[in-house]
Amino acid sequence: MLHLKSKWLALLGGALLATGSAFAQDSGPLVDLLVKKGMVTDQEAEELRADLTREAAAAVTSTVSGGKSTSSITITGRIQAQFANLATDISGTTADPAYTNHFFLRRIYLGVKAELYHNITSTFNYDFAGSTFDAAFVTWKQSDEFSYDMGFRKVPIFYDEWLTSSGKLKTIERSTVTRYFVEANNGRRLGAGSYRIGAYLNGKEPSGLNYQVAVTNPERNEDGIAGVNSAGTNTNNNFAYWGQIGYAGKSGDSTYVFGTAMGYLPDQGGKTLGTGSNLTVNNVYVDYSYGSFSISGEYDWSHNQHGASATADANPWGYYIMPSYRIGDKYELVFRYGHLDSDGRGVSLSDGIRSGPAGGSMNLEDDYYIGGNYFINGWDTVLQAGYIWGTTKDNLDGTSGPKATISGLRAQLQVNF
């Protein structure tokens, strides 16, 4: 009987290796037959089923990943097909810039997350539309209260940029204030926040308190492969430091999130990077919901050494406020207003309004967005559209001066998987 039992188990194991997870899922009748024949007990049958499932999963994941310690692999993706029709008018001239009227793919994400051993995961995400990485880091999670990341990811500052996924943007694009503080330094924008390589500590207490701190390279790393290459550099041997503390809670039908963050970026200030000027950025944020209504807002400010000129610092600041209202499960109305004061550094319409024609460097900017979202299948499949109006004005010294206005439509179809 023992010899016969061993033959049956060997046959079962061999079939598992040959057919993988599909066989593991369909092996129930064969295991039941072994029980019926008296070759295994009920307890042994349960253990055998569990072994079959584990071995099948290990066979599949090791084949895909090449790592025997991989327990599971998750593949994710995002496609955002967008349309923009935007025109800029500059006061006092008939030579306005060419308008934008174009379809394009805003994002094409493909990501992989591998569950390894001892609470270690590896996350990788690439944007084929931008030809750049969106994430590439390893996480060790001790508990919900403490985890550690090392690699390439967003730094913990600016609620609209860091805590709001690009797959859940109610206004299609992030606010003009956020983009001015975050997007790459072009002599006007600050280039603070977004993606950097470094070490990150994350904590979330049961009470709702959460915190993040990070030490990273000071420079942004978004230039495709070159931005995260395998060879280090001695161009900038300083570190940037980041910290965020927030709180999330619920009371009855109300939910709320609020917090504050800061970042210190050596040698990342001034009109031109690499000239020894430092940059400090700060923000406070709040997000409140009650039933179908929600409202969020953020205030950002900074100190930029020689940010206005070689002899003058700049302290750009700005804020936005965004109320929204859900109508059932399918519709949402959204409004957003933002204001930016560059404090003599300068801002162009194209700095904050993506795809928008530039309107010259001026001191102040105001913008409005009103639109709606149609949730075909929640945020996994959503159609969005909105009207944009914005203006920049005044000379960099603060005196009254020229004015530029942008207006138009933006629409997007998003699919997450």
C-alpha cells in the first residue's frame, strides 16, 4: 500500500510540474480519489492541496521573475488619452503664439510589483509616453506603522503632487501652483518635489497620524535612463532633506486629511542650477469631504536664494482651492481656483497650464477650471472634460504692466488596470 501510495503521489507531483497552476486548480477530483481509495487521510489531503497551490504559484512566479523567493507578481497599467484646445492672447500685440489643438497620449504606464520574502516588495513603473521612470524602489515593511523605501520615487511634499495619484486627478491636470513649484527649473519654475533617488521612511499610526521623512539626491531625476543610470556622479555631493506630517480621520459622514511638509534642496536655487544657491519649500494642505461634497486646498511657499536675479532672492508663494460635488455614482462636478505670486522670479502661462502656449514672463498668475467627470467604471474608466481660463500680469518688479490670457478646453479618457 505504501509503495502504491508513493506512486500516486509521484504521479500527482509530476503532473503538477508539467502543467503548472492550471493543474493545481483542477487537482481537486484527483485528491478526492486518493482519499476515497484510502491512500491519504482527510488531513493529508488538505495538506496536499495546500502544497499543490504553493508549488504551482512558486513555479509560475519563478518562471516569470527568475527569483525563487518571489511569492506573487502584480502587473498594473494606465492609459490616458487627452485632447487640448488652448489659445493665448497677449495684450498690446497682434503677434500671439500659435494655439494648441491636438490629441496626444498623456501617460502610458506599465508597472510591476513583486512580493518577496520577509515583507520585502519591489516596485517598478515606467511611462512610455514620457520615456521616463515613474517609480523604481524596494520596500521593507515592518508593519503599517513603519516601512522603508530605497530607490526612485516621489518625495513627500505637495499634496496635489505626492498624495494625489495621477489616476485620480479631478481636474485632469494638477494645479498651476503645484506645477510651478514642482516642474523642472526653467529659470521661472522651482523644480522642487517630484522624483528623486534616495532613502524614505514612512509611518502610519492607528490614530490617523502619519509621517514621512527622506534623504535624497538634491537634483530631479526624470531624464529617462540617463536620470537614473547605474553610475554615480560627483557633480553634486550634497543631500536634500524632506519631511511631512499629517493626520487623517473620520467623524460621522465627514472625512478629513490635513498636514504640512518641507524640503531643503542645496544648490537647487537661483536662476540657473549648479551655482551654489539653495532652495527651501514648504506647504500646508487640507482635504475635507461630507457626503457627496468635498473641498481641498493647499498653500505653498518658498525661499529661493538669488531666485529673482544674481543679487536678489525670491519668495514665490501660491494657493489653490478645489470644491467638487458627486451626483450619484456616475457624475462629478469640479471647480478650482489658483493664485501664484512669483515675487519677481517670473511665471509664464505655459509653466502651470500644460500644453498651453506661453505668454511671456510676468509676476502674477490666476487660473480657473470648471469641468465634470463621468465615471464609466469608477476611476478605472473615466471620461473627463473641463474649461480652462487663466491670466498672467504685471512686471517682475511688481509694477502694473502687460497681461496675457489663456482659455480653452481639455478632455481625457482614462483606463486603469
